[in-house]
Amino acid sequence: MSKRKRAESKSSIGGLKEDENKLLDLIRSKEGMGATTFEMKLETKIVPALITRSIASLKKNHLIKEVPNINNKGIKHFLAVEFAPCKELTGGDWYNDGTLNIEKIEDLKGICVAILDSAKDRVVTFEILSTYFEKTKDKLTREQVKQILKNLVLDNVIMEVTSNGLGEFSSTRIGQVCYKLTGRKSDNGKARAGAFASVPCGACPHIALCSPDGVISPTTCDYFQKWLDF
Amino acid sequence: MDTSEFGIVYAVHIITAQFGSVVSKVCECLLRKGSLSSRDISRFSESEINHNKVKDILYLLIQHNCVQAFSVEPRAGSESKAIVQYFVLFNNIIHRVRYNKFSRVVNEELGSQCGAVLDGLLTNGRLTLGQLIERDRDSENTIGSEVIRDSLRKLVAARFVERIPSPEPVIGKKEQEPGQKKKGTRAAQIIKEPETLEERIIEAATPVDAIRFPLIFEQGSSSSLADNDGNISEGKRKQHDVESSDSRNEVIWRPNFEEFIRHLRHKACVEIVKERRDEGCAIVLRAMLEVGRSQEKKVKTAKSVPMSVGSIYEEVIKTEAGRTMLQERVEACLDQLSATSSYLPAFVIEMDDSYIVDFTSIISVAQKDEMEAVVLRRYGKEAFRMFRYLSQEGHFVETDKIADAALTEKKDTPQILLKMWKDGYLHMQKLAVTGVYVPFLLWKVNKLIVSRQMLDEMYHACLNLSLRLTHEIDSEKELTLLPLNKLEGALKERLNKIKAKRLLLSSTSFKLDDAIMLFHDF
Ligand code: SF4
């Protein structure tokens, strides 16, 4: 124990500045992603206690800053002050202080649906949609508009179609990416009511535990009770 | 046989309800252990059913087309005699709850007289023409022997009825001993075997078409068919087997489930197309199915034969709905049917000026909708997006990327994915990366595994619906026994309620069974 202490203090005399520099270089090289203490240990081979001390010192001198990771709140990333945290850490455009801005997303989705709905039987090109959003107060980038549309496709509310210049595509160029409603917007974009999903057992979280003579059984279950309560 | 656990439980339940618990024990024994000799069955079935009783039960099950006997060719030079084995036909047991669907098909296609003959075969399993006539004579609404004969002929011509298979075909030896049930993990069982024991037995037992569906038949004159038989050696052997089954030399008939399933499959395809495209496309598809029908060798045909626009058009104008369609319109529908988008795959493949129906693609669209509907109801909107994203990607994707693509809160994404994974709806893989503290989790939708999982759950749900129905009826038994005109006020209301419950439960299981067919039979 005492031996180790001696070794540490020895290195600290001439090495603290050196360690700090080493760490700062590493952190700078990681740009917007920064470095975690785990990575610092692994890549610089500096002993943990010194890493902690160096980080504190670098922070005090306003050379680095601490940013939480959106995917793993427990892990801290250290970034050089001149870099803004990257998408992987903040979660990207749709995040506000680490929380997804669902309200805004849903609002934007609602606007898209309204535009597509007003187009009636015709398709709407991506260009029209993205120009529209460029002019609004949100000033969405093309990439962001694309993300919103993709989300609506995943919701099964709209579909992406490529123009062939005929029929409903007559006012578009061949090959242009267009969108139209799948025709299910009224149902909040729900998938077709499947036969299985319409039975209580299809939606039941206990199906794996349910058995004819078990504690959870079709003769006693509440889901059936409610479903059959005329 | 790749029967799911709840598939077995459900099949046993059907047999118990219709034939009693002793018969169902024999059935369960066969369902769980694969094919067995009658002695083995009497040994294995829990409550020592004696050998003679087992034999009686097997005859009953054979009569109702739920069991097929066969024997394996003894090794060359071996002294031992081939022992008769019994194989349970799981599908035919499940078909028993579909009899009213089959009956409806015949009533619609061939009229009520054919329907009556078919009903006779469905309730009795197998009958000769003589027995059918006899049965009619004893019934209240006699239709007469000529009508019976004529209806039977129509049913055979339409292939809804077939001559019974060979009672005890001999199959060649293969590496796998019958009676030995394959072991292995679920995933290993999913990989499809080229030819299962079931397929081999059925193939060996089924006579060639000319014998299976004879064009001319009279009581006792089936021998005239031998000349029609193109496949001489094989066919003759089979014919001999078939005839020896009948002591009075009268042909025995049974419903041909294969044709009913094919019919329902076609009908389902037309419905799927009608709902996703439009009426016109549905008319064109129906015509295409008609053109290609005679060339379909098995029920689960993946793709039809190629057909020309001309032949399709010819068929379209034969139908009442298509009579007014111009060839131009038919061509436009074909274009629509062969279009692909992110929303719908192509239903028809265009190739060198001819068109092929892509059954697999049509059916998979409906399967996908069924799966997604369950995911939406059980796990919510976010899960629905993730599931759709992963099915679209078709490969492993890490958690973070899924959250980005589905625009779901990153904190919640792992939990939602884990929930689906626990229930078998997702596949997960851990990926340890050097230098990174927590392992990456990768996710994927494996359609085959999801289908199996859902199918098992659907059998489970069918069983539950049936059990609940019995429960509801039992709990109001006294009420249903009272004379109707004596019921008033609260009692009458109770009776109406039980009727409504009964209706909901049975109509739901009817629809659920359609979904089962979509995953299992189509
Ligand atoms: S019977 Fe009830 S408990 Fe069992 S699976 Fe169905 S809904 Fe769930």
C-alpha cells in the first residue's frame, strides 16, 4: 500500500501536466463524441486516480466539459469545450434536454397528413412537402422532413410511391418520390383489425401463463368477462 | 411433423369434444409420439387401454380420416414382417371445425343436393354410394338415389370428394425410423425438411388422379378404370390396395380436404387483392386463378403457371362481374397487380408477355397485417413502428438505430424491444465490442419464428374460445332447457344474453380459424 502511494506521488510530481495533456489530446481527437473514463483508462494507461484528478483539473481550467449520454445516463462523456456534443450523445434534432419532443413530432405528422388529405386522389411529391416546411417557423431541413414522412410510413398512415408519370402521377416527373395516404388515417393509422388481434387472447399479456385448468384460465379470466359483458 | 404445443392441445380438445376422452387419449399419444403400432399405443396411452380397444379406436379414427395406417418395407433379406404403424393426421383433425365452411363452399358452387351428400360424408367420414343412398332413404328429406348418384358424380368431378386412399401403403425405408420423433430445438425444427414422414405416407397412400377422381363410376364397376391409368406399375399397385379395402367391391368415398383448402386459399387471395387493390384487380386475379387451377399440383403452390393476357381476358369475360370489362382495362389491372411499392409487393409477376400469380406474396401481405395488428394491440404504437421497421430491414439492427428510425424515446426503446423479445416476437443478439462498456443489443424480425409463435397462440386462443363457450352454455344450462314461451322478463333477457355471447364466441372462432389457415394451410 505504502509502496503504491509512493509510486503515485512520484509520478504526480513531474507527470500531472503530462497526463493532462495526454488526456486532452485524446478527448480532442474524439471530437463531438468525447471520451469516457473507461476509454481514457484503456487508451492512455494512466492510473484511475490520476485520471480523476486530471479531469477535475481540466474541467477547472475550462478546457473540457461533461455531457451525459442519452442512451446511457450513467455514462459521462468528456468533450473538449470547442466541440458541440454529437447526435449520439444528445439524441439528435428531436431531443430537447434529453427528452424526445413527441408533441412536436406528432404536430408535424398531423400537418403532413392534412396536406396529403387535401390532395385528394393525387399524390404529393417530396419536394412540395419539404418546401412547405422550409418556409414554416420550424424551418425543417430536408432530412428532418424525410424523417417525419418515414415515421408516418412506419405508422402505416401514408405510403411512399415512385412516380411513373401516369394517372395519379400525371403532374409529377417519372421517378420522383411521392406520398399518399394509405386510406386509414381516420383510424389513427391503425393496422387492419386482424382476426387474432380482435380476440381478447390476441391482445392478452398473460397468454403464456394461461391454461385450461390454471390460475389464469379462459373460464375465469377478466378479459373475456369484459368482452362478453353485454 | 411440426405441430405446435397448443396445436396438439387444441386437436386433442376437438377429439375429446366429438369422440370422448378415451379416443382422445389414443389421439394424443400419436400426436405426441409420432407414428406407433397399435401395441405401442396401448402400452403408451396412460390408462392402459387394452389392445382390442385401441384397435377399435384406430378404426374409428381411420373411418373419420384422422389416422392413416402404413407399414415400412422390411430391410432386404430381413425375416421380420412389416408391422403396421398408425399416423395421426393433425390437419384433418383441425379441419373438423371447418366442416361448415366446406359445406358452404359446395352449397354455393354445386347446390344444396350436393351439399347434402357432402354433409353425409363429413359426418360419417367415409361412405359408399350404397350407404349414401341408404342414409338418404332413412332421412326425412329424401332426395332419391338418382339425385344422390348424380350429386356424388358432380362432387367427384369437382374434386370435392375422392376415393379413399390406400388403407395401408408400404413406404420405403429412410434413415429416420418412423415412430421415432425428431428431437431438437425449436429453431432447428423450423428449417423445413425436404419431405416429412407425413408427406411420404400421404403420397404413398394417394392413388393416381384417374383412380382418385374417376370420371365414370357405377356400383361395383370400378375395374373399368384400370385402362385410364397412365402410371401403370405404381397406379395398379395402389388401385389394388384401394379395392381390397372394400369387401363388397364398392368404392368408398370421402371428402377431399385438399380441394376445399385450395378453394378457400384462392378465395382468400381474391379477397386480399380486392381489399388492397380494387374490385377490378380482384376480378382479374380470380380469372387468373381459374386459368391456372388445373396445373396446380399441391395446395401450397408458390407460383402459378405463366399465362397470356389473351387467356386471362377470355376467362374474365366468362364471369358476370367481368363481362363488361375491356381488354384494355384487364391490362391496366395486370399492371397494377405487378406494381411494387413500399406499401405493397407485386402480386403478379410479368415475364415475357405472360403473367404469373405470386401466391406467396399475396398471402404474406395478409400474414404481415395479422402480425402487425397483434403487435399494435399488445405492445402499442411505438412497438408497431419498430416492428415494421425491423421487418422492412430484414437484418439485425442495434437499439439506438431503431429508436432513431422509429422516432421513439431512447430511454423507452430497450424495454419495448425486450418485451417483444420475451414473447418470441423478436430475435435478439448481444454484441460485445472491445472498448465499449455495455454490450450492444441487436434486434431482428424473423418472420418464420413470429409466424410459428403466432400460430401457436392462435391455436391457444381457439381452444380458449371453445372452452369459454362450453363454460357459458353450462352456466345457463337450466335456462336453455326451459320452454321458450314460458320465458319472460329477466329470464328472457338472460336467454338473449347467452345467445349473444354464443354468437360472438362462435363467430370469432370462425374468423380466427381463417387466420389459422392463412398461417398454416395456405
Ligand atoms: S383466456 Fe383470458 S387470460 Fe387466457 S389468453 Fe385469453 S384473454 Fe388471456
